[in-house]
Amino acid sequence: MTFSMFFRAAGFTLCIGLMAACTSTPPVAAHAENKSGAAKMDSGTLANAPYRIDIPANWNGELVMLLHGYEPKGFPRETPWPQNEETPVFLSQGYAVAASAYSSQGWSVADAVPDNEQLRAHFNTKYGKPRHTYLVGFSLGGQVALASLEKYGANYDGVLSLCGVNVPAKKAFDEQVLTSLVAFDYFFPGTMGLASGGLADPASPLMLDPDALETTLKSNETAAAILSARLEIPRAGLAGALMLNNLVLREMQMRAGGFPVDNHANIYSGFGDDAAFNKGVRRYAGDQNAMKYLAANADLTGRIHKPLVLQSNNNDPTVPKRFNAIYPALVKAAGLDGNLVILPSTGEGHCGFTHEEVGAAFGKLTTLVNGGHHPDSH
């Protein structure tokens, strides 16, 4: 996986401001190419969201809406929007693939959900309504897919979330993003270069150097081991995860207009001497409007009415193992677990799937949609 695809596939998933899609907005700067025997490529921009559509010569009349992962704010974008690395998996099976770049970068679920909807409507208008339409999301795109399924389920026949942070955004920020950073700051005080207001201070670094973080971790491997075990982040990926969590937190702070998390009431455990940790860990007051924004975006409920397939990776440094049970529990509480299939974890790292594994997981979904079942999948 390339550096750019790591960020677009990796990261975290989502916040959702579930606005209605503006499907009447005409595309701009669109162009298409159609070579005999080759896939048709159509790209352009819909309401500030670049998009790409690929249709194979042997199109089977069905559509995959492909949702990419976290893309840091300011990360250079290619024009036209490039093909996702997993697109050939679906094209080779005859599926058309439509992918929105989203109209904003960062924790962009508030924009990604309606951006994806307007692209789906654009595809239907230009190429005809597909026989089946699927959502396939990676990482942050996985949560976009879940939010879209809950909000616009009537428009889709099934969803596949791969390596997704399949949890409400508030829980992701509270239980992993902020927790990892305050814990690192507790064990290695003063090493992140934070300004006087700590993580909430706009003057604190937006980007942390992972090499410097790794050097710091090596200075106290006992503390590093505690962090790795408690956070469920493999030791080798700990520095990178801390870098990413800081980036995500700072970007959300700017997006929400204030510090989006409050840990004053948190009682932490699993950090060795928990009494000392809870006494010494830095506490932050969340901005009420920012916390409301976070809670309103990706406030997942588990109320799904179409087939959903979930698959995670082993030893994922971005999505801790304990997160994998959260969305299934929501679905079960809603009495809808008959729509859910959980595949065994595979691969290593974050979004560490082979093309064959992606194809196999998608095959589970299409079998379900077409009336099959998988008794070995729950």
C-alpha cells in the first residue's frame, strides 16, 4: 500500500452530519474515456467533491460505491481523482465502481455521507439505476458506509466494512484517540512539545514526528509495554498510532471549533498503578458545541435493514481489537443481528487485506444479497 493510500485507507472512521444530498447539482469539469474492450472512466466534480467512475466493458449492471479512508487536511490531491487500489477487484468481476473523494479532508464523514449520496444519484441519472448497489468502505470509509446504511438504507442492497472503526465517533475519540495521547503524556511528560494548554492548545504541534516518538518510547520500554497492552496497539506500531491520533484530534478540534472531548470524569484502568495514573493524568474540559458536533456525527445506532458484512485485521494499530465488538452489540440490541455477518479477522496491520481477501469478503456480501447464507460467519 502506498503512502497516500495508507492515509486514504487508514486513519479512523468518521463523523456524520447527515445532511440531505444535493443531487441536483450538475457535475463540472467532467470527462470520460471509452476505449474498445477497456473500462470507461468518468471523472469530475460534484459540489466540490471530486469523483471517479469506472465501468468495465463487461458491466454486469451492478454498482459498488467505494469509500476511502482518512485523508489528512492539506494532503495533495491528484486530478483527476485516481483509481482506488481496490477498484480492480470489483471491475474484474464486472461491477462498476464509483468513488467520491469527499468535499473535505480529514475526519470528513459529515461531508462524505451526502457526497457519496449525490454521486450515487449522479450515476443513476447518467448510466441508469443498477440492479444492485453496494457500499464498500475501508477504515474511515467503513464508518461512512455504516452511517449511510443507517441513514439511506433504502438506496443500497448491502454493505461491506473492512478495517472500519465501526464505533460512534464520540467513543473512538474518548476511548482511544484522547486516551492514548494523555497516557503517553503521563508516562513521557514534556516530550510531545505541547504548549501551555496541552493538547487543547491551538499552539501545540499539529504533527508529531514518529521517529522522535519512537526514540522516546525506547527510553522506557516498561512504560511503552503498558501503553501497547492497554491501548491494544502493537508495540511496533505505537509511535505511528500516536502520531495519527494527534493529527486526527487536532483536525477535529479545528473542524468542530473547539476541543471535542472531555475526560474530567473518566476513571482510567489498565495503566499499571491506576490510582497514581488517575491522579496524575492531565484532564481536559471539552467545548460543549464541539462535543455536540462530534456526538451528532457518526452517532451509530445499529439499526440496519440490509445485509452487512464486517471484517477486521489482526494486530491493527489503528482500530483496537475491543472496538470490533461494539457495532455488533448495537445491532444485536436493536434486534437486527440477522442482517449481520462477522468474518474472521485476517491479514496484519491496518487495512492489511490482499485483493483476494477483499474479493472473498465481497463475495460473502453478494451471496447474502442474492439469498444465500453463511452459517459459519457469526
